[in-house]
Amino acid sequence: STNKEHWEDLNQRMNDHATKEVLLETTDSITGYDRRKQDTSRSKHSSSQIRKEVPVSRAFYKLNQVFDDEHLLRTLASLRKSKIGPIGAGLDIGASPGGWTQVLHHKVKLPTVVAVDPGVLAKRVDELPGVIHLRGEITTKDVVDGIAKYAPYSIVVCDACVDAHNLLPKIIESLEGVNKILMESEKSLFILPLCLVLTFKMPYKTVGSLNKNLEKLSNVLPEYLSRLALLGCCCSRENDGGKVEV
């Protein structure tokens, strides 16, 4: 087999193995409905409704592990009692089918979670109270306006299946557009301190390719983080001296 076929096969076998080890109920990518295979040997009465908190994707467990950090949870909880003000909304970029949105809703208990993705959300996620699905690309006017509507945000996460080199410029472009709208209404984009969780997808998984793309990413990442920090600085005046660290 070719090198590409080898890594595709390895990745698929790892995914298949992992799926057997975790609780998971996937959903249809078109309708959003659960697609659990019904056991024809069971009666109709034995098929119970799937609980809303059951993960809709394996990606759920990545962010869930992040928020298993007790120190981080204590920091987030302290936002409710500090001078910074009430905890803000959560922004999930590239949310479909909604695994990370589930974490922000069920585990972090954010009152509002804005999920951005041109794809559908799982029905169980879309119907959660406080979840708003902005269906479209992050840089489109409707999505930018929608993100501005539910600001400020205390947590921003992204696990989009897009090459990191293409994704970062779009995120910054979108958030800078949101910030322009908010400045006109004297609203803040973020509540500080901001919790930011991003995963970076690489086009290939070979060692040489990973090293090459990581080096390329490390050269541009400081610029994007600096631009993000500037957006945070615009918020600090309203957040009573909140800090932005890059």
C-alpha cells in the first residue's frame, strides 16, 4: 500500500478501537437524529430514549478531559464571584455535530452556548436550552452578526476539521468583525480572563509533515494570538482591569 493508504488504514483502525471503548451515540449528518442501530430481536418497548447528555461524537472526550482539570474549573467558577462580572456565553467554532457544545452546556454549565458550523447539530444538542446554532461559515455577515448578538464570551473553543493554516485567519477575521460591531454599541467581545481551547489539524500525519507544519504554524501563531489579545484589551476597560496574557 502507499504511504497515504497506510496512515488512513491505521487511523481508521484506531478510531474503530476507540469507539468500542467509549459511550457514544452518533447522529445523522443530514437530519441530526440519533442513528442507533435497532436490534430487531428486541421489542419496541425495550428501546429507551437516549439521554441528552450522552456524547454525540468522540470529540466530546477531548474537551471533557480539559475541563476535568480542577484548577481550571475553580478559575471559571470564580468568574461568578469576582469583580469581572457574570460569566459570559460560550462560543464553539466548528461545532457540528455538537460534542464540544455538550461539554460547555452540561459540564461547564454555561447559560448560553453559540455553536457555529455550516453543518447540522445533533437534535439532542440543538434542543438544549441556551444553545444557539448559527449555521454558516464563520466569516459570513449573518454569523458575525449572530456572534455579536450573544456577546460577551468567557470561553471560546474550536475543534473544526479544517487545516490550521486556513482556520486561524478566518477565526481572527470573524472575531475582529464582531468586535467592530460591539464597539459601536459599547459592548465587550470577551469577559476576562478568557478561556481559549483550540485544536490544530494538520493535513498529513507523517513525522516529516507534522514537523514541517508545526514549524510553519509556530511562525504565524504569535501574530494571531497578539491580534486576539488586542480584542481582549478592548474588553479590559469594561471588565475592571482584566488581564490578557499571550
